[in-house]
Amino acid sequence: MPQSGWGLLASDDLGDLSGNCELCGTELRYIFAIEHPTWGAMAVGTDCCDRLTMTTEASEYHDRYIKLVDMRKRFVGSSKWKQTPSGFFTIKRAGIAAFIFPNGDKFRVGFDGVEGKVDYDTLLDAKLRIFEFIESGEAATYLANRKKKLAERLRRKLGF
Ligand SMILES: [Zn+2]
């Protein structure tokens, strides 16, 4: 087997120790797919991936991933969530005021007073979606675009 020339293809979280490193046999939860142009693909653990790719890609990715999972857990269970008398759940993160409200037996999310269009089955799903929206920057981009559109519309209406 070649000891160099490997490249990282993808990574996956199996959720538990249900995988094995195809190189050293270690039980794995976090698995990395690597590929060599003459050897083919292989699924390995973080250490073997770093060694064969001669990079720290896998361990850096792993650290970032673990941090994100931890942040997500803390966000969902945060004591900063407030419930209003009308049943809204609100929280402020990264300067954005996010909210969740019951819609029938489902939950809908919104940011800075703008209501979303998708319903989530559980309060947890709604909270996870808010985390994703804010962390990925999607929420900020959406709100900035919306503000720009509203300003343009107003400008057109006022004629300048
Ligand atoms: Zn290994």
C-alpha cells in the first residue's frame, strides 16, 4: 500500500462506534474516506487519515466538528431562551433576534420579526434550524438582502 499520495474525499459521523479503520482496525465513530490514484479508496480514522494524507486536515476537521456539535448542544439547551405569554420562544444570537412559535401542532421560526415559511415537527428541530441558519450566515445574508429590497422599494415609491 502506498504511504503517500493520498487525498481526503469526505468525512462522516456514524453516531456511535460502529465503524472500523480499514488500516489499523480501530473502532470508529468519525470516519474519513481517502483515495489514492493507483490504490483506490479506503475508510480510515482521524490519525491514519492525517498520516496518509500527510496533513492535519482530518484532525482539524474533527476538532471543528466536535466544537460545532458542542455549541449546538449548548444553544438548544441555553437558559437564554425565553418563552413569552403568547407561546413564542425567543433568543438573541450574533445580533439576530430569533423566534419560534407554534403553528398548529408544528413550529415555525423567524428572524428579526420576519416569519419563515417552513414548519418543523418539534421545538428541538426548530431550535436546531435556527442554530444552523445563524451559524452558516444564511440568516444574516437573508436579512441584509431583505433590508436592501425594502429600501429600494421605498426609494422607488418616493421617487429618488
Ligand atoms: Zn487507523
